[in-house]
Amino acid sequence: MDFSPAVNSALDTVDTWRRQGCYPLFPVVAEARDTTARIRTADGDEQPVTVFASADYLALSRLDQVRHAAIEAVERFGTGAYGTQAVGGFTTLHEQLEATVADYFGKPAALLFPTGMQANVGALATLARPGDTVLTDHLNHGSITLGIRLSGAHMAPFRHNDAQHLHELLRRSTAPGRRIVVVDGLFSADGDLAALGEIADVAEAHDAVLVVDEAHSAGPLGPRGRGAAEQLGVLDRVDVITGTFSKAFASTGGFVCAGARVVDALRHTAVAYLLSLGLPPAAIGASLAAFQVLEKEGPRRRERLARTARSLRERLRTAGVDIAGSAAHVVVVPVGSVDRTARVTRRLREQGLLVGPLFPPAVPIGGARLRFGVTAAHTEEDLERAALLVSRALAEEPV
Ligand SMILES: Cc1ncc(COP(=O)(O)O)c(C=O)c1O
């Protein structure tokens, strides 16, 4: 079969990795605990690894309270979602989680999507119309870009975290429609926070709607765990929050949190919502319990995560490893070429460290990198070993 040049190029890369024995993707996980796992080796054995490829940032997913809530939800409602939410798949659990999310972020309403990706696609494809202009940080997550494309609105990417560039684009834009500014709260492939203070000022000055994806930041960041917008003091100036339960909320699924009319519009028209089954009961049970745990233990867990994340950043820097703009619990190590990144990833895995590599198109060409998800459960010993192994692997794998 014939593919597009982009697909052909990706397949060429995969073939090369396989030939060279350094295929770095899809490790088969046979068993997983908090920060350790067993993965299958090339010769079919199993090998223990310390996991830095997880987004269970606040280490909630193994707690008894969370696991038992998932099981209890299954006992009450079964394993699957019965049908689409509009026609029978909307349970009291869905209702409760919607209310919990809206209350958590202090917004009037919320609705749940099967994934965070669908939340972004659904939100942007519905909020923006042809004739509108959507200003998007050019390093935003791909699901945001997809939603904007589907909306038919004009997409205007601005330079990463550059509020001045955003202002220029808004000043020059003469399109008659609405303006929507959208950013990731914490950039998942770069590890830095959106400059939300300045961005909110610019959005407000131009009467633009502000949308923030708090996928990696809700839970860990902000004095009360509401995310990057809370951390930077602009939560009440954000019109629409999108996010996921698949990171700090110990489960899976996405959400959009906004004014009642926006949520009603999504509920009744967003294709990514209406045409896909809702979240299964176990996932909702787990998320609800995660919110309950955070009410009591949030401050302690956030403090611990901030400490482990700071420690890894400092240890890597001290070991001479570049961590670019990493500022929180997503720690990024630029490596450069696709091949070198694959080789470093495989070497680390063989030495017992599971780290996520990022390749184009998720990152710019020439910008392949390693991505560490630090959690509140990592020990100083884990962090020390990680820094040592990474600095060694980079030295041993030539550019
Ligand atoms: C910034 C950002 N937004 C949205 C998503 C999608 O979330 P989900 O995994 O729930 O689809 C991700 C994914 O991992 C992400 O990094």
C-alpha cells in the first residue's frame, strides 16, 4: 500500500531501528507497581525497571481507596458503559464526577469525555467556527491542533510562550469572528509552564476567549492543585479548562470545565462526545476517589512531588545533563537526532530505567528528546540512579 511521505518516512525510521536492534517504543509491561515494573526483553524474559514514563504524578493509582472505589463502581454498574451518554450511558457516577470537576475548578459546569484528547478535540471543534481565529502556542499538544483544524477556524500559531507575539497577531488580525487563545498549562514535551499571567492580560485586552489545557498540571500544580492557572494566579480569568483523568487523577478520561452554556453546547453538539461511549464505571470510581484523597492529602503529595521533581532536575544539571526549560515534574532531556534518542532509550532500558522518548512530529525535527515523568513515589535513590545512568548513556552514545 502507498502512504503519504510522512508515513513512509516514519516507517523507514522504524525499519532502521529494527535492523539496528534499538527499537525504543511499545515496551511490553508484564507487571507494574508504583514506580517499578517488569517489562519483556528481546529474548522473551522479563526485566525489572524503574519507571519514569508514568504520569501518575501524585502516586494515587495504587492506593487501596482508589482501587476499591473502582471495584465498587464495577459491582454497581458493571464493567462497561451501557451506551452513549445521551441515550442510557450517563450514570449517577458520571453526574457525580461532573459536579466534582466543576466544583474543583470553581466553574459552573463540566462534562466528561472518553479521553483528554477527545476533550480538546471536542472543545475546540465546537467553540471555534469558520471565520474565528484561534491563536495557539506552536508547542501546544497535537489534540488542540486537531480540534482547531476540525473547527474550520483560522489557526494562528504564536511563538512558544511569547505574549508579545500573541499580542502582535491579535492586533493585526482583522477577521470578523471571535478570537480564541489556547495554551497548555504545563507543556508536556517541554516541561515548562505557560506564561499565563501575560497571556491572560493579552487575551483580555483583545477580548479573546482563553482556553487552558491543564492535562499535566491539574493535581500537581497550584496551592490547591487546580493547575498552572491557579499557580500563576489567573484561574478566574480562564474561560475554558480542559484536562484528563489519565495523569494525576489515577484513571482515564477527559473533561471540559466552563460556563453552563458552553458545557450545554458541547453536550449537545460535540461529535467527540456524542458519538463515543462514555467513561466506564471503574474509571469514574477511581477518579472520584482520587479527588477525595487529594482533598485531604493533596498538600502533602504536591509538596513531595515538587521535592522529587526539583531533586531530579538538580541531579541531572549537576551531572552535566541539559534539561532545557524543565520547571516542574515533567523533565525533558534534549538528545537531538532520532537515532541517538532511540539508542539512549534502549541503553537505559537495558540498565533498568524506563523513560519515554519523544520523536517528531510530537517534537520539532532535530529535537528528539527523553521525557521523565517524576512522581511523588520516586525515592532519592531512584533519582540519583536515573541522573547517573542518563549522563553515562549520553556520554556513551555518540551524537
Ligand atoms: C497536554 C495534553 N493534553 C491532552 C492529552 C490527552 O490526554 P489523554 O491521554 O487523556 O487522551 C495529553 C496526553 O497525553 C497531553 O499531554
